[in-house]
Amino acid sequence: MDLTTLIATAKANDASDLHLEPGLPAAVRVRGALKTMGGPVPGKELLEAAQRIIGGEEWPRFLERRSYDLSKNVGGVRCRINILQTSRGVGMAIRLLTSFQATVETLNLHPDLKRLLTHPNGLILVTGPTGCGKSSTMAALIQEINLTEARHIVTVESPIEYVFKPYRSYIRQREVGRDTPSFEQALVDAMREDPDVLMVGEMRDPETMRLTLNAAETGHLVLVTAHSATATEALQRIAASFPAEAQSSVCAQLADCLVAAISQRLVYRADLKIQVPECEVVLASHPVKNFIRRGEFFKIVTAMETGADQGMWTYQRYRMWLDGRKDWHIPGVSGEKEEELPEVSEPVAPLTAPLETGAGVVAPKAATKPGTATAKEKGERVEIEPVEGGLDAIISKLKDK
């Protein structure tokens, strides 16, 4: 068994996932359908491959937890790999990530999603079932900020799937288990790191949810993913994750900080031979906020159906937009290049103005070019830096001159 060859074969067949299990043929997911290829995978070779990928230092951690998540480039293909212990031995579930730069346009998402990113703070929730492209949509939204605004972005992921190149924004990516011990610790740390935008890979427990809501409420734009079938269900699950006595305050907090909830699923377009995301979008209008605050989540569906003029989308309305769309981006046909960024007129400029110095801090002296008059020669005010001896020493030196 050669893992590089298997991944290359899966990539050549446009597979989104590759599953390896001892004693069973390799399985690939192509356009949502699972297919097997080749003969049974030897358990011993699969175990050796897992040990090479995880490494000797981290292998005890796998033995303790019986699972391990990481992202890795294998044969030029970036993959998200979950290594797990099963009844047959050590297996792998590998997600093949797209090679092109994820943007709203390249993912065939509606351009209205860009408007959500103009908010300086609040919570944007991206939800859907496993394998629906939530991570790609999150990467596209982060990339949109990166290309248009100068913000400080901190991501907390498990593992890192898309590697961003800072363009206009200043981006830091942290991987849980490698760069930080947990989502909770990373969120606590983020409050001391001066972020404008915070991306949280997934809300898995009440503590992570609490810290995420606090961050969204205290002046940060927070993007986060969750697992659910609909946007309304995702909002309801957040509130239901807390004890009954705390749910009313959580609902109030969620209503105050919510910007939008996006739920998506992938649908196969036979005419284009690609999968495209189909979305529903709930915006934090006044009725929606009131429903959330009172815990009446079932009423959000009605607000979404009647909120088309406010920018809300139901699955049905979004499907009609997809049916009428003409300008599709088709991977491998549209001529994109890996990690290619569109040209913009104003990339981030280096800092040219000197930083202000506080009392007792000596600013670095700029070199004076020959023939250039100094401030003293021009008759301008001369800034005197603090010296030992205080004011008396300074006056004494001026008298001597």
C-alpha cells in the first residue's frame, strides 16, 4: 500500500474523501457517492503509514486517545487526515482539500455573503452536515476579508485545512494540539492578542460556545462552524447545550451578538458535473432577535420566508437563484492557479511614520543626509531626549554652549 499513490488516484477521480480500513478495499467518495477501488488494504502497512504520518513524538498521544487529527501535504495534495482505531486495526479518513484558493466566486456562493463581513463585530455561524463544505465557505469568507480590509485575523482550527497568505490583513493561524492545548485556551488567549476577526473551527462544548459568544459580544467579528441540518436548528442547539437555568441568558446573549446564520448542503449539478453549495441564510433582524431572546426558534422559519427583501434566503429561494445562474466557476476549467490571488490596487503598505515614544523611551535617530539642514539650523523646535541628571543638567549643558 502506498498512501501517496492512493491519494493521487483519488484526486484523479475527483474524489472528496478517501477511506482506508485494514482488510477492506480503499473507498472514495465521488460527487457524494461512495465507491471502492483495488484490493484489501494490509493492516500492517496501514499501521506503518499512520506511524510515519503522526511521528514518534505524537504517537503516544494517539495511543491514549485512539484518534488523531492533522493536515498534511501528501504528493502535492493538501489533506485533512483523521487516524482512528477501529475493531480491525488502525484506519484513516482523509479529506482531499481543493488546490485552488477558496473565495466566494470560486465556490459559486452568492455574492450577498460578502455583505456580512462589513460588520465590525458579532457572530457569523456557518452550519451544515458533515462534508457539506463548511470549512471551504469559512475559508472563502476569511479570504474575502484578507483581500479587502486591513484587519488582524486569528484562526483556531483542528486541524488547519487552508493556509492563508496575508495580503491586506495580518493573519495568525493556530492549530489545536500543536499550537494550543484546546479551543478554550486559544479563545482565552485571543482576548489578549488584539484580534479584529476571530475564526473558530468548531463549537463542540458549552465552554467553547460561552467563550465564542463573549468574544462576539466584546467587539470582535467571530466566524464559527457547527453541525446541524438547518440554521434554526444550529441556533437552538447552542441554547440547548447549556443548563436550563442559564438558557435564557444565553438566548439573550445570542440575540445581541448574532449577525447571521448560514446553513448549507452540497448538491450535484449534472449539467456542470460539479457539486455546488445550496444555502439558507438567517439575518439578525429585529423579529429574529426577539424570537431568539424568547426561545421561540420555530418562528424563525416564518421570518426567513418573508425576509427576502432583507437579504434572507430559504433553500427553495436559493435553489431558484442557482437555476438561473449563468456565470459558474468550474474547477480545472476556469483556469485558476493554486494559491493565486486577484490583483488589488492597494496592498498593505509598510509602516513609514515613526512610532510615538513615551517618556523615558529613546527613539532611534534617523541618519541625516549630507547637505540636509537639521532642525536646529532651520530654527525649528528641538526635541531634547531625557538624560541623567534631570532638568538642571540640561540647563547647565545649554549654558556651556
